[in-house]
Amino acid sequence: MKKMTVAFLFFLTLLFFIGQGRTLSQPVSKETPIIKLGEITFRVREIESSPSPLKILEIYTELLNRSRTATAPANSIKAVVS
């Protein structure tokens, strides 16, 4: 009985690792994503502090992926503020 249980657990573990590569990874797409720049919003926030309040400029940028089948690769969108 113990051998059967160990064999069954080994089989389940083996199936888990074989199936993990297919289910957790995203499908590779050969087309490039269509990314459009959406609305850009600027907001100035004031934070109370002593001796003078701090002002922070917040920039919100909307990026839209128009492609339903392709995703943008990781770290492919960069923002530069100067």
C-alpha cells in the first residue's frame, strides 16, 4: 500500500512539472503589439511638511494595447522625465 501511494504521488508530481511549462507560460506571438499613447494627465500635489510644504508633479500616462493576440515584452516600455 505504501509503495502504491509513493508511486502515485511521484506520478502526480511528474505530471505537474510536465504540464507546468505549457500552462504557465504565455504563448509566443510573431506579430508585434499595436501600442498607442492614450490620455496624459498632470497633477500637482502639495504635501504638508515643515518648514515649507512640498510640491510633487504627478504624471499619469495611459498606454493602450490595441492588439488582442500580442503582448508587449517585459521592460519594453520606458518613460523618461527630464
